Amino acid sequence: MSKTDLYMSNEPLITNLSNSQDNKVNVFGVPFDATSTYRIGSRFAPNAIREAFQNIEIYSNRLKKDLENVNIKDLGNLAKVGDITEMNKMVKEVTKEIIQNGKIPAILGGDHSLTNGSVRGMNKSTLVVFDAHLDFRDEFEGLKLSHATFLRRLYEDDCVSNLIHIGSRAATKAEWDFVNKDDIKIIDMQKIYNLESGLREFKDELTSSNDIYVSIDLDVIDPAFAPGVGNPEANGMTSREILEFIYCLENFKLTGFDIVELIPSYDNGSTSALAARLLAELICIAES
Ligand SMILES: [Mn+2]
């Protein structure tokens, strides 16, 4: 090995700490925030999450899994485009190739509209969404396709076998009416006030699931814990509460996930630290 190989790092990419050539989880970033409607800047999030990830402990004492011994492949960031349809197509194709190679995509947003591409690139599975908002608007500010409508589009196009939505507290009356009419599984904030019963409801719903894709909009977390998001909403989950939900996925088949809507310029470090922790624990679950 040359001294250059030895002494240079590939930062901001997540670098392989293990000697293993085998890899299971493939990370990629989507620096796209063109459909953000309030604060912008989530295009800078993929590298901010990587930087935080490189600075936390990656042995999970809870899951007894050591990521120091795991080869995490980082593919870098998606090429920059300004058009959502083009971005969705690219994310879908990259996700599809990762799945065809037998790997697990771990996607770092960007705004939440990327999930409209990634889920379409997956085999049909259970979609678990953590989000303060329902994202079930029919259109928003003139856009049929945006970070506020993508879930409606995925649902209408029958892209998921089951949908479980966790942490909601902010949506229009029309959105609440829509999800209630269609009997979509919503574990809203009021159900999480009693954490144990919220977790039980989640576990009961998971038992019939085969493949599971998880999408985390960081605004599901209370702004006190995660201030650096695009559309902060009060009365959210704590860091501990979301991690307890994530740990419920242990022993289920996690086939892909994304973490979206972090805005580094509004963050004090708390949000990126939590995003990195979620990334680490989800990789641990995906690897076991
Ligand atoms: Mn949201």
C-alpha cells in the first residue's frame, strides 16, 4: 500500500473500516431540495450526516453489532438535477440496481420527495414512514409531486403492500379524512404519549410484513431534539422514542431505508447526531 493510500481519507464518504470486501448496505446521498416549501438547504444534508457518522461510536451495545467490522459501501451522491421527475427517475434506477445486486439501499436526503423514487425502485413491501406530516396532500403550491404529496402518489399508484405511518400531528383536514376513510395505519403522536402501547401497536402491525422499507423524515422528532429540519412541528417524538420504534424492527427483513429533511444550516449539531445514530442502528438491523 502506498503512503498516499495509507494516509489520505475519502471524506466526506463513509469509509470502510473493516478489511472485508463483502458489503451489504450501499449508502448514497440525494442532494436535492427543490420541492422544499419553507426552509431550504437539505441538499447539504448527506455530507453532514456522513460527517456526524464518522464521529459517533458505531458499536451498538443494544443490538450487539459492531459496525467497525462491517464494510459499508458509500456510492457518493446523486448527480445534481433541479427537476423532481428527473431526480425521482435517477433515484429509482439506482435503488433498483442496488436491489438487483442483492444489496440494501441506505439513502440520505435531500427533501422527502426522493422517497417517491426509491420506493418505486424497491420490490413491493411494507412502507414504514416516520413524519410529523402525513404528506397526503393531493397537490401543494401548484405541484402534484412534492415533498408534501409524495405519499399520496405512492399510495394511489399502489406501490406499497402495507403502509404504517408514525408520529403524525400536522396535516390538513382533507388529509386526515383521506387516511381515515382508507383505513391507513396511523400511529399518531397521541398514541405515542403512552410509549408502550404505541410500540405494541407497531409490533402487531409488523407481524404480517415480509420486506420492510423505512423512511424517516427527521421532523417527526420534536424541534427541541432536532431543530435542523425543513418544516419544524412542535409536540414531536423524543430521540429515545424513535429509537425504541426502530429497535422493534430487529428480526424483521429491512430491505431499504432513507433519512430525509435535515437542514444543516438550522442545526446545532443535535439533528445530524441523531440522524447519524439512526443510520448506525438501521445499518446494524439491516446487517443482521
Ligand atoms: Mn415532514
